[in-house]
Amino acid sequence: MKEALLEKIDAALAEIRPMAAQSFEPAISIERQLRWCRNFVLGGSQNDRPGSFSMGLIAVREFDMYGDRPELAALINDVQGLMQAKLGRC
């Protein structure tokens, strides 16, 4: 489970980072949340959580609404759902 989740997070980060590097604000927010998720899965602190997750909503709005990157939106939503389930068990 941990490895599969990390693979999904890393795949999403690989697509988001270039957009964040171009100062695309939605991508910057998603990247920050994904980095926190990755750190948490690897054993980092839950205390520095960047607020409630909004990356799924942002991804749908920015990448799926007009159909240009629905796979990325689905991946990010999957990560968010898995993390919320994981945090519910902590």
C-alpha cells in the first residue's frame, strides 16, 4: 500500500512540477500538498499539514473541466482519497 501510494504521488509530482516551475498558482498549491503527502507517507510529521486538502478540486477545475488532462485530475483525486483514508486511520 505504501509503495503504491508513493508511486502515485511521485507520478503526480512529475507532471505538476513543470507547471509549478512556470509559476502556475494551481500547480504550486497541488505540488505543496503532494509534497506534504509524500513526506507523511515516508514517516514525516502530520503537524505541518498545509490545511485541508483541496488538490482534487483544483485538479478537476484546472485539468478536467475542459478535458485537457483528465488523467492527471483522476490521479490527483485518487491520491487525495487515499490520503484522506490513511489520515482517518491515524
